[in-house]
Amino acid sequence: MYKLLDEIKVNNGICSLRINKPYKAVFGLGEKFDSVNQKGLNVRSVVREKCFAQGEYTYCPIPFFVTPDGFGVYVDTYVEVDFDFRNDNYIDIHFSIDSFGKVAKVYYFEGSMKQIISEYRKLVGLPRLFPKWVLGAWMSSNRWHNDKEVREQLEENKNNGFSHNVLVIEPWSDLTTHYIVNGCKVELNGNGDYAHLSDLDFKNNDIWPSFPGLVEDIHKDNIKLLLWVVPIYAQDENLETRCNVDSSLKENEYVKKQKYVVMKQNGAEYIIPKVWCIGSMIPDFTNKEAKKYWFDRFSYLKEIGIDGFKTDGGEFVHETDTVFANGMTGLEGINAYPEMYEAAFSGFIGDKGIIYSRAGGVKTPLNSILWAGDQESTWDEFRAMVKAGLSSGLSGISAWGYDIAGFSGYLPTRSLYLRSVEFACFIPIMQWHSDPVSNNRCDFSGAWKCNDRSPWNMAGYLKDEALIDLLRKKFDMHYNLLPYQYMLQMESSKTGIPAMRHLALEFEKDSNVYNIDNEFMLGDSLLICPVLDDYINELEIYLPEDVWYNIYTNEVLTGGKHMITLSDEVIPVYMRNNSCIPLNLNGGVIESSVGNKMDSYNELTFLVSGNGEYEFNDDLGNQIIISWDKDNHQELANKLGIKINVLHIEKDKIYRG
């Protein structure tokens, strides 16, 4: 339940509110990299682009928090909100009046953490249920600059026996226009015309000689294609390519004249002043004609079958004196622009496609998958990723991922890469991604000149043939878990409860878990303990009160602290008593290859513990209900009558591939 608070004080345009309630911990507030529990901190809810080591900054601020003490708060505004959690007995909240002279509504929730998150998400909008293929593995790089390099990676993928369902190409476009396929020369008049598919000459393009054909071939392998975009009209030093500079300059004059770009209050066009894409203008997505013009230019990409976009650069509003067509100023625009951008591209690509964003906010789960932004390949960054995923979930974001072992800097060590893959196989979005060589953040002084974070490149770089087989098993495990992952996304679309859960979400009365940010629950049944340090042979873990089964060894543990011996092969993963995990297996074996098809199962298998009842649903029309105890199981319903297997972890030895 929730209510509106009316105790807000206003003084010189600044709104203040004090929540006089003692609390033990505080969670949420968007994607946070410094700590999951934000108690003791002063938190600014504002979008900030920070390349590497984000610390207290965030790409995705959400002015919502929840406590294990029976209450939570949401401030319904896009202006910056400051939360002061430095006192044990009260919380101070400050924000300004918005561009229209209005004071934000403040919602106060009461209940359990799950109840509060669910009520909050129902208030602001429940997460979208994305197509199931997003839960397959992703391959991505900012160093594949042409048709040949992309096809080489697809061939490497096949030859090494890895399953993937998504491929992301970043440097596909003319980096002057940011929408014309690179290498295609187009002459435009600057009077509102734009390039159509028929205007693109691929025969004389030595970079992408058959871009539509490449898209078709990618789809033949049951892989979806996403393209990288940024919301800019490039100017000055950002006119980066050999093609279409004259056309782009003419287009810039046209959009200025039409006021299709975000403006300044003094009547000039807003120009990105710092960080990235400096000197460029940005489209105003609150202007219907500006939005139509922007997406008319991208329409040919839908025509050739693009499946979505990686919508980068949502943090481009840096100044409060900007003004939008709908009257909004930068007071809200700094935080609102990422969501406007996401909503616009999501509406354009439609229900069958997806977008994948770095910046976001409250409405992000309705339109976009979130990825954790830019990190280097270090253990500190890896630890921050686990925190980012957990805090995102506690803010109502379920479809979340990150770049395995970081995308930039020196190539990761064997241990960092392996442990990062072992973590990634248990989260919703499993993606590897790589920085471009041109960023000069890589060491190519030796013989190895490729910085792709692909499993095959890492095994080659490390001269470790055995590593490729070990990594493949982790990708296979991700696909084994896909029925469970999709069930969790279905649940999130109805309740707002995320797939990747901080322990406090399942065990909120256990104060021992409040500051644990190196373990997590996948749904309510699996507890995962990622290994986040190098050169360690043992790991101390904490299990909440219950009976737990190691899914790899069948070892049985009860609640409390345990010292676990580690190996390269697996990280500690425990199944909760009286639970069920739907899996897609081959030969009843976990870490077994089942391919990348999404329209059938190899062997739909239910791994169960203790006793209980479970209802399984999917996007194929299956509805299966089983009940079980240690000795037997019973099918209570099987709508389509498909064959299923049931394995009881207490009596059936679970084998690994």
C-alpha cells in the first residue's frame, strides 16, 4: 500500500522532506556501483556519464528506495533528488520545483520489500517482457569495422561450438551521419530529404559490400542483429568519415531551421559541451515532427530486418538552461532525456525488436534492457558490476547485463575472465564486448594484436587450449537455465520483482544479509556465490537459514557461514530446499550443449529439492504443473502433453558436461 506525503516544505524553489523513521538498511536508487546498501551515504539521483570506475555516479538514477524496515519512498520527478541516509533515525530528501513550477509527488510505501517494489513498479509501469532470444548469449565488439571481420567472428563462433543468439555491431555506420551504412556515398540536398535503401550503393562499397545480405546470413544462424546508435547531429570534429560530410552539413542547417534539436533558453542550439561527442547537437524527442524526421532516416534498417539498437549516449544533456519543444528545461531534461530516447527507439523498432541502453531511469524497464556501461578489465570493476546488477534489481530492473570482464584496457587475466564468465552465465544478459583499438587503451606491443573479449580470442591470447572447453560449458549452462530465466522475466513483467535478487529481497528479516554484495539469488531458488578475487583457493560464504544443495556436487549445507574450497571448474551455486528449477538439458546433464533454438526444448527437465508443487509456463503455450517429494513426482497438468524429466537433487546424481 502507498500514500502521498503532504509534509513537503518549499523555500526559494527548494523542496524538503524528512522521513522520521529508523531504518537498518536502504536499497534501490537505480544502478549503483559503490554499494548496494546505501545507508550512511548522501545520494544524488542524477544521470552522470563516467567512463570507468563509476563510484558514486550512475548512468541510471531512480529516485526510489526500499528498506527492510517496512517502508519505501518514490519521488515522482525528473529533477535531481538528493537523499541523505547519514542518520539512523530519519532520512532527508531535497529537490527543486520543476520547469512548470510544480512540486513533485512523493509516494510513501509500506509492506515487505517485495510488496513495496511490486507496488512501486505497478505505479510507474511494469517491466516489458522482452522476446526470449534476449536471454541467449550476446557477442559484441567495437572493433569489427567491415563485413569480413563480422563474418570471421561468426565462423569462429561456429568452429568453437558456442551458442549465441544476439550479435551487436558498433562501427557499422558513417560516423558523420550516424545512420548511413559506412562506405555508402549519398548526395542529399538538405531540404528534409534523407537516404533510402535504394540510395545506398553497396556494389562500390569496399567496407560493407552487401549489408542486407549480411543481415540475412546472420539470421540464418538463428542470431538477431543489433546496431549501435547515438542521438547526435555531428558537427566540427565529430564529422569523422570520408563520406557524406557535405550532406550532413546541409542536414544540420535544415534541423536548426526547423528547430528539430534541443535548444538553449537564449534561442541558440544546444551543443554538447563536454565528455563525449563534444560540439554535436541532439534531437528533441518531445517534438513530434523532429522525432518523425529522425526515424524516417532509420526506416530502411527496419526494411532489411534489423532486430534492434544499442542506444548509447543518453547522457548528452549536461546543462539546466536547455529547453525542449514541450516546455521542459534541463532541470528535468538531464534525467529525462535517456528515457525519451529509449521510448522513441522502442516505439520505432516495435514489439518484435529490442533496444539495449546504458543510461536510463524509472521508465527504462518498460522500453529497454540495461547494460552497466563502460568498465576496464580489473577485479575492482568486476566487483562493482555485481553491485550494479543487484541495485538495479532492487530498483525494479530485471533485464540487466554487463560486459564480461570489462570491455577496455589490458586484456583480462585468465582468472578474471573465467570468473566473470562463471558469474555471467547466471544473470539474464550474458554478453562479451570489446573496445576499439583506436581508443589506445590496449597494449599491442607484443605479438598478440587482437583485443576481442571473445572466448576463442581469450583462449588464444592466453595460450590455453583447455580454457575454451571450460568456457563453452559456462555458455551451455546459460542455455540450460533459459527456461528458468524466462519464467523469472515473465514473473517480473507481472510483479516487478527482478530475476537477479539481493539476498535481502528473499531474506529481509535476516540482518546478516544487508551488507552482502558478493552473493545473490537467481529467483527464489538458486543462490550464487561469484568469485571476485584473484589468487584465492577458499571462499567464505553465508547461507540464510534453510537447507541448501550444491548443484554441482550435491553437497548439503544449512544456514550460516561456510568456508568453501574453490576450483577453476565452478563457482559455489546452491539450490534452496523445497524448490524447482526448469532446465533445458541434453542427456540429463548440466553444462550440456542444447544449441540456440528458442522454439523447442532438447529435454525439458525439472530439477527439484525437498517437496512441493510448481507451475511452469513459457512463450510456446506450455503449462505444466508438477508436485513432488523425495520418492516420486506427479504431473498435475501438461497442457500440450510434451515429454518432461524430473530429477530430485537429493537422490539423483546431477552430472556435468
